[in-house]
Amino acid sequence: MSEVISLKSGKKLGGNNYKQNDEIANTKGEYIGMLPLTVAKELRELQDNLNIEEIQINQLIEEFEGHYKQYLYEIGTTLKKYNYIINSYNPETKQLLIGEDGHMWVVNDSDLNVK
């Protein structure tokens, strides 16, 4: 399971290394001007937050993909165990709906407004 990143701890993880960035900018960058310090600070913090959010999103995607693979495996295993063969089930375009009473249906994503 992925580690939760708070904004406080995330500053270390996703935050920019300003000293290193400044060195790169001075040696390889093209100077375009100067911002007021308050604006520069706000933009740097926004960049840090975006970096942190990108890390969190990537972790969630990775976790989702793992759970989805497990879900597909469990569906296949469970249906085989009970001798159900669903030729029409394609998880890319259809959903398997399971009622509280155990009845199952295969429904097109388009009928469920799933994108």
C-alpha cells in the first residue's frame, strides 16, 4: 500500500532543490527577468505542491492498477469455481454487476454512463 504524503513531509519529497535549480539556471538557463519576491515565493510553493500532487497521483494510479489486476483475477477464479463462463464479459467495455442476492449481470459501460 502506498505511503501517504502530507504537505509538510511532502516538501522534502516533492519540493524543489532551490540551490541546485539556481545553479542549473545560472549555467544553462536563459534569463528572462525578475519577479517580486512575494510572487516568486508563491510560484515556487505552487510548483512544490504540484510536484507533491504528481507523486500522490502516481502512487494512487499504481495502487489502483494493482487492485484492478487482483479484481480481474478474482472474477476469473471465482466464476470458474462456480462453473460460470461469461463469453460476453470484456472489462474494457463492460461491467460485471453483482446484486445483493448474488445474481450477476454483464452490462455495457455505455449503458452505465461509464467512460
